[in-house]
Amino acid sequence: MTPVKAFRPAYLPLLMVYFAYGALGITAVADSFWVKRALTLTPQDLASLGVWLTLPWTIKMVFGELVDAVPLLGSQRRAYVFLGAGLVAAGLLLLAGAAGGWITFAPPDSIYVLASLMTVTGIVLQDVVADAMSTEVVARQNADGTPRDKAAVDRDLGMVQVLGRLALSLGIFSVAWLAGYLAQVLSYETVFLIGLVVPLISVTGALFVRLETSESRPVDWRLLGGGLAFGIVVSLLGVTGVPFNQEFIFVVSMTVIVLMLRRVTAGTGSETRRRIFYAAVVIFAFRASPGIGAGYQWFTIDRLGFDEAFFGVLQQIGAGIGLAAAWLLSDSITRQPVARVMLWLTILGAVLAVPNLILVHEAHQWTQQTFGIGARQIAILDAAAQSPLLHVSMIPMLTLIAIYAPPGHRATWFALMASLMNMALVAGQLVTKYLNMIFRIDRGVYDALPALTWSVLILGLVVPLAVILRYGRWIR
């Protein structure tokens, strides 16, 4: 009952933003099947697109500085939630129009890319506001005006992060089965239009609950200007198609983020900065693990016969178990060292990848004959086993970030640290792209899938494990 007891009405707006982020998964199954059936993008193309879609998360410092220092129509919180919701809604309308054929100003592939970028940007903007609020809603003083005990404040900050993960998980869980059902019985266009309900959730939370901050400060133009310049360079490189543009952007991004982070943490004690640095290194390695890419899902559709409804079932099971794990383990996770949590999650992740290997090697035919366990049962086991890992892995780091968020720079601080963590996802997407270039997969062509799966498993185990064992002892 710890999360229930920790809830406060002031937390509601940010929890609704996180819930809406998770509930956007209502369009996920329709998106995947529409891309496979109606577009011409290959798994390699989608892995490359994944790099671009991760980049808005890496320039959160721009949004963070705006939210911290630039009121929009007199608002530093509510107006930005509205703007983010508008971008998400616009992206969903573009998807619906492309799927329905009534938006034709560009090829469907191009409209899909534009819509995805708009949606991600809207999500990032709202996420920045929610991150900032997650540090502001915790009271630093007692009712009589005396300072609260620091341990109690830190504990509340940690529980706000837990509640945020739970809200996100609940959003995913609430639409998981529905996403598959709707994609099977309705047109993809209709599903995208139904998704327009989701931005209204975050708007409702911002509309009816007070969430503005009393903190204000002048704009730090070195942070804002540097972030904007970085965003412009990224956009130009993406449009011009310069060779190795994604790799160049990754190097530039890491340099800019580290320099900005050093500036924001200039007033922080050396011991604190050291602890955060090693924690960031460990979680960067953990989150940089590559994925298999879209080819695995296409394989399950073509070879294993998984349909939209079954994907909804898998999502429901995974979301339900992930929610339960985050809920039941939240109290103990916030008390554990980051390195210990990451170590066990890395090992468990490798062990729980075995069902994927069984399916790509098509050994499910043997398990069906021997044990009566077929492809769908193995996929359900896989979803049930792996779902808790993602939900619990971020709680320790988010807690650490929240504890040391400096007053007046809370949104920028969170944005920079989140940008650093999201650069790990960019690294993982780049490796995914390289692996898909080596082991080529396309619609109906899956001969290289087993080798690709083994490569992902080995890299996802060896690299994080080596970093954790090397630097984990410095994290407390």
C-alpha cells in the first residue's frame, strides 16, 4: 500500500501526463500493421528512423530551459502541456489522413515520418513539464514553516518517481488489449482518430488542477541558444542527407549535453557529481543495448501467424505484469543501490531472451509436439517474463536525479539528465541499424533473423555487465 499512501492530490497533473503517454499505445498495433502492409519502409529504414525519433529526447534541454524561464502566454506549465497535446493530436490526424487517403500532400512514407516526429516532440514537451513538476510537488517545509527532514523529502521524491512509472504503466495496461482488438475490427484510419482522445487526458489534468510554479529566473541564453543551435544543426543534417549524419549528430549531441550538464551542476559538490557520473555511465551502458528491430515482429506475423488481436493480448499481459512488478517492488527498489539493480536486470534480461531464440529458430514446433507448448504460448511467456525489466530499471536513476535537482533549474536539470540517458537509446538504435545492415531482413525474408537475435543477446549482456562490474562499486 506504500504507493497509495504516498499519493497527494498535487501529484495528479503530472500523473495524468504520464498516464496519457502510456495510453498513446492504443494506436501501437494499428501503427505496426499499417507500416508493414501499406508502406515501403524496411526494418533497416525503421531502425534508422528510430534514431531520428529518439533525437527530440536528446534536446530536452531546450524545452527544459523554455519551461523553466520563458512563460508561454503567462504560463510556465499549463500552456506547455496544451502545446504538447496539440502536437500529438496533429501527428495522429496526419496518420489517420495518410491511412484513409484524404491527406495526400506527400507520399504515405513521408507523412508517416512527419507524423511520428510531431508526436514524439509533443510527448517530449509534456514530459519535460511533468519532470519539473515531479520535483516541485514535494513539500520542503512543514505546516508551521520549519524545514522538513531531508531523508523524508528524498523519500517523497523517490515515491513521486515511482508513482510516475505506475501511472505510465497503468496507461499502457489500460489500452493494451484494446489496441489489438481495435486494429483487427476497425480500419487503421479509425484507430488513429480514436487515439485523439489521449491528448485530452493530459489537457484535462492541466486544465482543472493548479500546477504553475512560483520559481522563476532569467533565461540562460548559453543553454537555450546552444540547445537551439544544436536543434538546427540536427535538422539540417537530417534534411540534407549527409553521409554518416546520424553518427555525427550522436557525437555532437554527447558533447553538447555533457558541456551543458557541467554548467548546470557547477554549484554541486564534487562527491555528488562523482556519484551521478558513475550512475549515468552504468545506466547509459544498460540502456544502450540494441534491439532486433521490426523484422522480428514481421516474422511473427508471416511465419507464426500472430494477428492484431493476439498482439493486443501480448501487450495486455506484459503491461499487467509490468504494472504489478513496478507496484510491488517500488518500495524495495528505491532502497537498493543502482548498480545492484542494474546487475540483476542485465542478467535476467539475457536469461529471459531464451523464448525469442526458441521462436526464431522455429523450435516451437518441437516444443509443441513434445510438451504441447506452441509459438503463442512461448510468446505469452516471453511477454510475461520480460515486461517488468523496463518498468523497474529507470526508478533508481530517476530518484537520484530528483534528489539533486537544483532549485530554479529543475526542468533543465531533468531534461539534461534525461537527454544523456536518451543518448544511450540513440546508441542502441545505431547499433540496431548496423546489425540490420549486416543481417538483412525484409518482408518474407527471415533467414538471417537467428544470427541477428544471437548478436543482440550477446551485446546486450556483455557490454552492460562489463561496465557495471567496473564502475558499479562507486555508486551508493
